[in-house]
Amino acid sequence: MKKVKPNQKLSLKNKGELELFFIGTGSAFAQTLNQTNFLIIKGNTHIMVDFGMTGPKALYQTAQLEPTDIEVMLPTHSHADHVGGIEALALLNRYVGMRFLNKPKLTMIINEDYQRVLWTHTLQGGLEWNEKGFDSVEKLQFSDFFKAVRPKWKAHQPREIFEVDMDDIHLELFRTKHIPEQAESWEASFISYGLYVDNNVFVSGDTQFDPDLINLYADKSQVMFHDVQFFPGAVHAPLDDLKTLAPEIKKKMYFIHYSDDWKKQDITGFGGWCEQGVRYIF
């Protein structure tokens, strides 16, 4: 893995290497860091994974990009630090990108179950009335803003996993044990996904400490970007629990979704802190 800090506008194309670029690495409530959202770039293809409340600002701050530069996105779950900026992304693309910049609809990688949840409970209220007005029987739908790409079920796996190819980028979307805190398994949790990118890079998404998930991908991952919190319980992986992992796993693990007091934490033996505004090239 190579790390490069861009000194100009981030290109959403490259020569074909896999690249991850985090526009934020902070927790939902971090004040000194942007929320954990990131770009996957390979060849002529890019995917914006999550776009939270800090998304529009973070995209420009770290990459000098505008929301209308984004063409493909993938939401992992319906917390505001992951989907709170999608409404702005959709509106800017429809009324600026599509009308004046000759852009297509945003492509969204999403399965049917999560599309229903995301549209009905998060996006519908802010998007469906933008053209016709309240006296009309016609309303805008998900398909007016987004072209859906459906990942396919991956059979015979120990948990729910979907997979999809976006040009040369191969993704696995695996279910995580995130919310509620009392959930005893991923089956008992609300819809939430992490990613395995190009058969090489693991990104946990938001998850409680889940050794079964880590062990499922540890041997076949070059790098593991993992969610972390600095106290026990709750709905993210406590640092003290992650410290119990085998040394060979810890040395390839970099932390994401961390809070403002991260500099006070001892992460000896781990790969380090994932940095926002840095190109991770594989």
C-alpha cells in the first residue's frame, strides 16, 4: 500500500490501480474530523461510499471536488453521518448536473430491500415534491434521481453477502452487527453493510466487535480499515476488544470512524490511523 497526499484537485480516474480516498475519518459526532465517507477509484470508475452531513464540505475540503462531480454512490446504512448529504447530492445532480452539465442520473449501488428503507424513511420527504408542488397527484420517485445497480446475492456464505462489479471494481457487501446495541447477531441488526473491495481491501463499515466477520476476511485482505470507539459497549467496536486480535491481524488494521480524542489512544501493534485527504493506493 502506498499513501499519497494530493496537492491539487483529486482525479476520479487513474491508470487502473485500486485507490481509496477518505474525505473523512471521524465518528458521527467528531468536531475536528469529517465523518467517515470515502471514494473508491479505479481506472475510469469511481464510487462514493456514503455521504454524510459533512459530505459536501468534506468533498471540497479534501479533494477540491463538487457534489456534481460524483456519478456513482453506495450508501451503507441509514445514519445521518452516512446518508445525511445524499439529499443535497441528489438535488444538485438533478437541477444542476442533469440540466446544465449534461450529467446522467446518479448511479446508486443498492439492493431492493435497502432502497425501500432509504427512500421511504430518509430521502422521500425532502425529494418527492421538488417539481410538481403540493396540489399535484404526481410525485417524484427514487428513479427520478437515481439509476439503481443491484448487487447479487452471494450464495453459501456464513452471513448475508451481496456482490457487484462496477466496471473493473469488484465489491462484496456484507451485513454487519451495528444497531441496536442489544443485537446479538447481524441477523438481529438493522440493515448495515461493510465492504470487501477488489478481493483485497476490507472496510468494516459501522459494526460492533465481530470476530467472526474479521476472521472471514482477515487472511485474504492486504489492509483492513476498521471502525473503532474508545469505550466499552454501544454500537461500534471498542479499542480494548480489537486489542485482543492476533498480531498478524492487528498489523494490517487501520482505524476509521474515530472520535476527537484519538491522539490519546495507544494503538501499538496496529497499522495506524486512517487519514482523511490521503490517497491509499494498492
